[in-house]
Amino acid sequence: SAVISQKPSRDICQRGTSLTIQCQVDSQVTMMFWYRQQPGQSLTLIATANQGSEATYESGFVIDKFPISRPNLTFSTLTVSNLSPEDSSIYLCSVWVRDTATDTQYFGPGTRLTVL
Amino acid sequence: QKEVEQNSGPLSVPEGAIASLNCTYSDRGSQSFFWYRQYSGKSPELIMFIYSNGDKEDGRFTAQLNKASQYVSLLIRDSQPSDSATYLCASPTGNTPLVFGKGTRLSVIA
């Protein structure tokens, strides 16, 4: 398994500002992912962040709005830029880990963002 | 386009009953399936995964997979009020991250 921490756990931000979310894993992992979960909804993948390469964004998500850094195999950041109330969501960091039988995906505790 | 479909519920069962949660998927290439439980305000936690046809049991939980019908289910025996949560079905394709269904909200009534 993997232990994943995120900072901050929650924040309230003003419209037009930016928030950077940090994700730290207790072991080296190749693939890290960022998801968004809007109120009452399921998880939507924002991007895949692999160390040493540009992040790969899903349809509907762009680098200018969600820049991602992946400086090493245990850490990543997601920035949500030019915030609007529609960005109010929970943002989750996730990693693939090789367990005994299969690869398994684990999640951090999430960052709850409220935009006023 | 990979899709995982779930009935959003809510599904209400009395305490001690069997809760049955269902999921269908569109990608015949999907090889493995994961069930996550998510309590309100918390992040998803893995309950179990399955990648072979048939049943897989872990305590009170049984996952069932039928690849021919593209159907996967989760049974919870002896349901407890603490099982009340949203249950998410998910599947990757190849090395891609998990695609999640919308989740089924389960309510176990004491």
C-alpha cells in the first residue's frame, strides 16, 4: 500500500486567485494522478503526472488552468489557477502501487477547496 | 470511450441483510475491477479488487465478475449501519488510471 498526504486539507479562496495543492507519498511511485470530485459527483481524472515528463491532461482540463509539477518520485503539486466558484471541489491525489497480486490505486485524503 | 455504469441509488437495506451493488462496463478490454468505499467527506478507500471470472470473498464482502456479460457486483453480507457509504466501481484499461462509476449510495437501516 501507500501512505499519501495532501496539503492543505481545505482552503477558502477568493475568486481570481490560485491555490497550489501538495501531494507527498511515502514511497517512490512512477504514476501519480490528480482527480476532482465536485459536490455529489464521482471522481473525474484531471491529469496523469509522471516524473521527468509533462503531465498528460484529460479532455476538458488544460495546463494553463491546472499546472502540475512532478519534481521527483514522491511528490507532486497541482495548482488551480484563476479560481472561480465552479472550481469548488475536492481535489484528490492518487498513485498506482504494485501490491502482492495486482497494481492498486490509492488516494490521498483530499483537499477541499471553496471559492467565494 | 471507457464507461463504468452504476445505479446511483440510494439503496436502503435493513441491518443484517445482504446489500447487492452492481456495475456494468463498456470496455471489453478491461481486465480488473475495483470497489471503493467513500464515506461522506472522506477520500475513497479500497475494499477489494477482482480480475478473474467468478467470485472473490473477503470477510463480509464478495465481489463477482462476469466478463461475458461485462458485469461486476459487490455483495455485503450482514450489513451494518457502519457500511452506509457511497460505493464506487472502477476499472483501468491497460496502464491507465481508474475510470470510476458515479457510485451507489448505500444506507443500512438499524
